[in-house]
Amino acid sequence: MLIVNVLLALVWVALTGQFTPLDFAIGFMLGYLLLWREQSNAVGSSYFFKARQVLGFLGFVAYELVSANVQVALDVLRPPNRIQRRPGVVAIPLDARTDMEITLLSNLITLTPGSLSLDVSDDRRVLYMHTMYLGDDPDQLREEIKSKFERRVLEVLR
């Protein structure tokens, strides 16, 4: 279905006579709506469900990036006696198994300001992460990474 949607977007671009990212995006959205309207003919298609998942994932990532940037910026602007940083390294057990899942998860962690993926164990079951905001309970950070980031990565890629 994705290929059909891209082809419909290219048809739209050909009809408008302008190949701009905006025209392609409009064509893609119109193609998506057309395919969604005709989904009763596409029995068993998970394309529309997966597309909503991917859009939700992208919205989640955007929100996390903005909120982490704000947190780090506020921390930088605070007087030295009110800084909330407590850096540390934490090991996170992984449910992700494929290279793509582990790479996407570690890149999301690294893209989020205040955190950095350091390494993956040789057996690919543990991700080591540095954070500026470890807090008093490393288990809480582990659970946050697993429930927020890893869960969503696995939903999108599986």
C-alpha cells in the first residue's frame, strides 16, 4: 500500500506540474485519504494502522525532543546552587533484538538532550546509557526508557 500511496503522490505531482516537497506531501495525503476510503477493497491491510502508529511515534519523538531541550536549557540558566543535574551511567535491559530496533532506540536516546547511548553489550541484551538526570532511583529511569522509548520503537518496527 505504501508503494501505491507514493505512486499516487507522484501522479499528483505530475498533474500539478511542480515537483516540490509540499506538492508531494499534499499528493501523499490525498493518496492516503483515497486509499483509506477504499480500504474495504484491501482486506487484511495493516497499512493504515501502521501509518497512524508511525505518525504517533513521530509526534512522541518531537514532544520528547522539545521537552528535553527545555529541561536542559532551564538547567543551564539556573544559578549554580539550584542545578538539578546528577549525571550517571545506567544499564538498561533490552527487549529489542534486531539491529534496526537497537539502533533506532539508541539513536533516539542520543538525540534527546541530556542523554547519550554509550554501548550495547556483546550479547545485545543491555544498553549502556549516560544521563545528566539519573536521580536517586536508576530503576525509575530504566522503566521510563523501556516504557516510553523502547515500547514505542518495538510497536512501530514489529
